[in-house]
Amino acid sequence: MVDEWSYGEEHPTVAGDLNNLAQLLKATNRLSEAIPLMELAVAIFEVSLVEGHPNIAIAPTNLATMLATRGEAEGK
């Protein structure tokens, strides 16, 4: 990714890119590819943003939705 090269692997912009890509993969029923990207986005946001930033709450919510969707698809 260009942003990863430009800003570094743990920059919030990179996490935003990962979040967006994960959402696209989820929308195209590719959860097995989306979930690891969303997990990485959550981890980056947690270390790179100040406490209280909205993305620190939004990204885990997105991940939880993906995990719940996967559970429903697997019949759990």
C-alpha cells in the first residue's frame, strides 16, 4: 500500500485503509479475508490514536459485526 510506505505500518491512515478494505471484502462476502485486516486496523488504531478518538470505538464495532456475521454464516 502506498500509505503504508508513506506513513509507516502503524499510522492511523493505514488503519483507515485497512478498515475500508475490510468493509469492502465484507460487502462482497469475503469475511475470511476481511477479518484479519479488521483485526490489524483495530490494533493500529489502539496504539496510534489518543484515548477517546472515535475510531477506537468504531473499528472494534466493525470487527464485532464481522465476527457475528461469520458466526451466523457458520451456524453458530
